[in-house]
Amino acid sequence: MSTDQRFNRTVQLLGRQRFESLTQARVAVVGIGAVGGFAVEALARAGIGELIVVDFDTVQPTNINRQIGALESTIGMKKTEVARLRILDINPHCKITSLDIFVDENNTAMILGTKPDIVVDAIDGLGPKVKLLTSVHNAGITCFSSMGAALRNDPRRIEVDDISRTRGCPLARRLRSRLKRSGVTTGITCVYSTEPIPVEHEPEGAESQSSALMRGRNRAPLGSLPTLTAIFGLILANEVLLNICRQQP
């Protein structure tokens, strides 16, 4: 199959010049679970030329309800390897870099070292999220970030806006506060939901939802639907594509 056949409908919509800009773009997706996995899927199918996939985890049975790479046949595999194989099955011409790391202050430089044009943040831990977004913002790299998709079931309440203008999302509120301490107040585009979450999950005290997220893997699981997490990921990917295309006349 030729590249033209594979991406013919994308070329028809965007035009040859804008499509070529996608094939020359380098995009990092950090966190390739429920949200990030669908972002990677859409970016690969759109013809992005180089993808950097970042995740430390392996596929578990509990991932199957919402993660596109989670299948009976992939349980136990590294998520980055599952993503790599799937991307190549979609587009063998895509260049892939896999980083099997848990993001912290010691390795954000490793991600920046891949020289991405755009970074997609699909991390669900507040602490690592702050470290990544601060580093990416300070490096002057365009970034799109996912807020909380769990505990929601109404896709009509999903919005896209700068971090400074997000509302109704407890994770975004805590993230704004933490980023402000690092001198970051604007310049990060977020996908978030204004849908209220159940009262018992509202942040309060030491064991708030967001403080639990700061502990990395030792956090309580939150209920989620495959539809909402997928939509978050697809919107993130769409924002990336539109951003790249806007650079062309």
C-alpha cells in the first residue's frame, strides 16, 4: 500500500502542503493509557512522521475497559511496545522512539532531548504532571494537556482552553496552583470537563483526589468509561493536528 493511498482522505481534506507538515512533525505523547493511547492512535492514523511514546507501565487486565492497546493478547506487555507495534501496523513509515520511564524531575530532560515539536501530556499523576508541564513550558515547546476524564459520563461538558481559564475541574484547579509556584500561569492548552464529579471524590484534606494522584502508582483507582477517556484523547490529537496545520498557509 502506498503512502498516498493510506492517507488519501487526509490529503483530500487538508491539502498536500498541510499533510506534508504532519509527516515532518515530531510529537511526544507522555502517558499512553486510556487517554494517551487514543491520542497516539489518531496521530498515527493522521500521518504524523515521528512519535515519541512515554510510559513506564505494562498492560493489565484492569486496563481493558478503556485502553485501546489493552487486549487479552497484550496483557503483561510494556505499553510502549504495544504502542510501537500498533503504530507500525498503521504506518510503517512512522519513526518511533519509546521511553519506558516514570516521569519525574530527574528525567524530563530525557523527553526534551528527543526534541519534540509538540508534547501531549496524558499523565494522571499530579506531581509528574507538574514536572513535565513546567519543563516543557520553560523550554518553549507547545503542549496540550489532559485533565481528569475519570468519573465523568457527559461528553457535552468537555471543553478546550488555556490552563488559566479552566473551570469546574478539581485536577485543573490543583494543577494551576502547583504550576503557579513554578512561575507558570498560562500557555498550556487543556482538555477538561466541567461536569461535576461525585462529592465523595471532591478534593479535601490530605487525601484529596489530586493529592492521591501525587503518589504515582499508589493511588486509589477511579471509575471511568471508555467513551469519555477516548474522546479526551481524540480531542488532544485533533488539537495537535490543527496546531501543525495552522503553521502552513
